[in-house]
Amino acid sequence: MGTLGKAVYRLGSWIRVAGQAVDRLGSTVQGGYFVPETISKHRTLLALSEKTPIVDKDAFIAPSSSVIGDVQVGSGSSIWYGAVLRGDVNSISVGTGTNIQDNSLVHVAKSNIGGKELPTIIGNNVTVGHSAVIHGCTIDDEAFIGMGATLLDGVTVEKHSMVGAGSLVRQNTRIPYGEIWAGNPAKFLRKLTDEEISFISQSAVNYINLAKVHAAENSKSNEEIDLEKALRKKFARRDEEYDSMIGIIRETPQELILPDNILPEKS
């Protein structure tokens, strides 16, 4: 570090010390109303002892989610905002193309009363709706777990099956292939139609595409975001009367690449 660099570094240190002193003074002035503040130590991917999450490079992990310990997430899968996957006393496995939506909780059990280990295994192209709770369960490929549903230890949801929103599935329940269960406690309602089974597959595809958009947005710098805001404002489509009232002339760019066209056009 040269002379100028040392001087700049020293100046920066003085400014930080002065800022800390001002903060302490402000806290003193606040007196009994002072509330201590700490810097958030949140980490999206968190190792626990020697247990480290393994996430495929093509998976989307939202920045406010928490993936902790012995967790594997496959290609094309997405873990959404506020979701928690905690693989501490056992493991969690998430296949490919699966979405764990906002505020959902996935946990495990070391074992049940009989001593059977209860990891959580979630297959491929599974949809887990917002705020669901999955605990020590097995969910097969292309199953659908509705919003706010709770699956207790030892539950198995077979392929092309559905758990209704807000349902409670009791311990060790097995939901057979192609059935929908709902209620508290959840019970068999009926067989799924072909259209509903197709919907489950399409839901997974939709979330794979949506995750690409969110991943692109989250990767942008603040400067890129500000530039896009300016471009959107400049090239926003308004009627001529409105534009003349506020005295602006809008241009039409030859090519403006925005998040809206990140996905391939439908054939």
C-alpha cells in the first residue's frame, strides 16, 4: 500500500470511528427508549458442523431462504423467499424441477418411536405450496402439496397425488397414486382427473420458468436495476394526450432487453 493508499485508509478509519462515536451518543440521548441493533448474520446456504448443503448450479435459492446442513437440491429446482430447509438431525433431498414455495418449512426427524430414521425425500417435479410444513416425509415425483398443508412424520405421498390446501396429514399416512386427500385430518376425497394430473406437471414447469426470471433479477447490480427503471420510464407506452400534458417525448428503442422477454417465446 502506497503513501496515498495509507492516507485514504487512515481517513476511512477516522470516519468510521467518528460514526461509531456519534451512534453511541445518539443511543445515550435515547436513554430508556434505546433498542440495540445487530447486523443480520443470515446466510442462505449454511453448513452445520460437517454437513454442507449441495445445490445444483441450475437451482434457484431465493436470498431470504435458509438451506441448512445435510440438504441436496437438484437441477431446475427452486427454494423460494422465506422457505427453510433444515437438515440437522437427518438429511433432506430435493430432486430436479421441484419448487418449495415461499415460507414453507422442510425438516426431518432423527427417528420415530420404533427407531426408524426419518429423512425428508422430495422427488422430481414436485410442487410444495406456500407455507406448507413437511416433516420427515417422502413425496414422490410429480406430487402436489397445497398451500398451508402439514405433513407429519412418516407420511408418504405417491406419484401424481395431491394434498389439499390447509390439510393435516397424520403420521405414517400413505396417500396412494393419483388420489387427492384433504381435511383435518386429511382423508381420501376422490381420484384425480387426467386434467388435474396434467396440471401438476405444468405447475412444475411454470415454476422452473419463473425461477429463471427471479434468478436473473436477483443477480443484477443496483446500477443495472436503476438503469432498467430509467429505460422503462423513458420508453413507457402512454397516449399522446398524456405525454403532451407533461411535456415529454417518448422514444421507441430498436431493441430493449428487459426481464419480460428472458423466457423463450411460446411456439
